[in-house]
Amino acid sequence: MDLSEKLLCTKGNTSRIIQGMLNDDLIYRLENPEDRRSFQLYLSKQGEQIYKEVSLEYKEYVKEMLSKLNEDQLEVFTKISSSIEKELSSAVYS
């Protein structure tokens, strides 16, 4: 349920995503020692490797896209991004 809230999607959708990642051995889950009704999710070695690859590619892609903006555009983008981040944070953590 916590993950669904952070992803801003339904519990059913989150369950399908998690099940797919479990089936692909990208994550594993362990019972939460503080609450036996919930699980904690961890990246497997394969999941960590894929995350590192995708993360690097994503950072390069964002860097490339932002390099196309002039200073004024970058300033507007930064303000809008900050505003969206604040709104999403308040929605998730309220």
C-alpha cells in the first residue's frame, strides 16, 4: 500500500508490477519483522545491475535534453519542476 501511494497508482497495478519483477528475479521480498502483514522489497543482484544501467542511461538522456534549453528556458523548467515536486510530495506524505 505504501508503494502504491508513492507511485501514485492503484494497489492492483503495483501488485502486477511487483509480481512481474519477482518472476524476473529483479527483486525479492522478506517479511517485515515489525509488521508480519507486510513485506520489504529488495533489489536482487540482477535488479541492481539493471538499475545501474538504466539509471546511467536516464541521467545521460536528461542531461542531453536539458542541454538543448537556453538559460531562460532552464530557469522556467527548474521553477516548474520544483513546484510539481512540492505538490507531489505533499500529496504522497499527507
